[in-house]
Amino acid sequence: VQLVESGGGLVQPGGSLRLSCAASGFTFVSAVMSWYRQAPGKEREWVALITPSYGLTNYANSVKGRFTISKDNAKNTVYLQMDSLKPEDTAVYYCQARGGDLRIDYWGQGTQVTVSS
């Protein structure tokens, strides 16, 4: 199982970024895919998830209305579109896969997002 995040970087407040997570080694269409983040000195927190069936989504209150999770089953990739970014969104963002034919949770290596002027 491999999860590879990309798309992080430095962006000004109010800007946008789109993160990608390319998955391999498991049945992507049957897994719950999530994004988490961890800011310096803080615990890792859940950001968003998308279900395997119907692609239902759910978001943390702190990002609701600004972030959008989506996936492309043909590309085995999950995305996180982040708009109206704030300095408090600065963190390392991680992709997580669970459920389906996975016996444990799997994590990517993370991608840094820095929101600063």
C-alpha cells in the first residue's frame, strides 16, 4: 500500500491550493479516504473524508465551506481543494486510507502547507 501526497506549498492568506493523494496497492474504490493535518506543537486532526459508496463527504467545522474533498476512482487519487486559506491552516497535511480490503489504516508521508504573507 502506498499513499503519495503532493501539491503543498506556500500561499498567501485568502489563496487556494489543491492537494493530491495518489493511492496504490489496495482496492481504492472500496476504501474510506480522509485528509488529516498536524500543525507544529499540536496533535494531528481530522480534516475531511469521502466514502467509497456514493462519495459522501464530511468536514471538520474549521474547514467547512472552504475545503472540498473529491476523488477520481479511475486515477486512484483523492484531492483536497483548499480555498480562502488562513494562517491557521498551516500544517503538514496527510492522506489516510482505511476500510475496504485494508486491515489497518495507512498514511502518506505528508505535504507541507504554509499560509503566510
